[in-house]
Amino acid sequence: MMEQPTGWRKSRYSSNNTACVEVGALADGAAVRDTKDRAAGFFVADRGQWSAFVSAVKAGRFER
């Protein structure tokens, strides 16, 4: 059985916006799901993948 994520949360900057993603904690990484379609499931990233993603976001690699 797959580990279930805990502590789902979305950015406080998204306020009442429904076009968001939520992040849940896993023992060795994170899970991500669509806020408006939680029943669709989630994808997982291990600790290294999640760290690389967060670093890229902070470095502005995904700015429009």
C-alpha cells in the first residue's frame, strides 16, 4: 500500500483562488495534487527531486 501524504497545504498567497496546487508531506519527499480535483490523485517527488524543484522556483526559473 502506498504511503498517504499528510498535512496538505497550499500557499497562503493563493487565498481563495481555486486554481492552485496543494503539497502534502511524505516520509521521503512530497506529494502534489490539484486543489479543484483532489479525487484525481496526486504525484510524488522524492526528497532530492522536491529540493531541486523548490530551488528552481526560488531562483526564478519558472517566472513568466
